[in-house]
Amino acid sequence: MELHEHLDEVKDSATFLSFARALAAAGTNDDGWENTTIEAFLDGAISWAEDSDFGLSQGIAPSNPWRQFAAFLYCGKIYE
């Protein structure tokens, strides 16, 4: 399963942890990592959260905070 597919499945603590494990397994050797330091990772995640109102402008339901936080972590990987 691709990382974005794990992200799409997040709905509770168990599926969040499954996503987090998949993100960890991707490691920084994955070509999709834009942010390879903890500072850059968190800066990307925070920028995404501010720009998207924590995903609300992208259709992430506020009733699913597990999905919002998973997206926060995912965007730490890809958002510049």
C-alpha cells in the first residue's frame, strides 16, 4: 500500500498508528521527501496547517482529528 493510501484510511488511533508506521518505514531515502531535517519537516507541516486551516480547506473533516494530524505529518514530508 502506498503512503498516501495509508493516509486516506486514517479514521481512528489504530489507523493513525498504521499510517505513522508506514511513514517511518518510508525513511528519508524515499525520493518523495522534500524535508530531510526535523526543522524542515516541522516547518513544512506547520506551513501546510496554516495554509490549509489544518486541512479544512482541502476537505478534511474537523470531526476526524486523527486524519488531520496524519495529514500534518504527511505534509511535513512533502510540503515546502
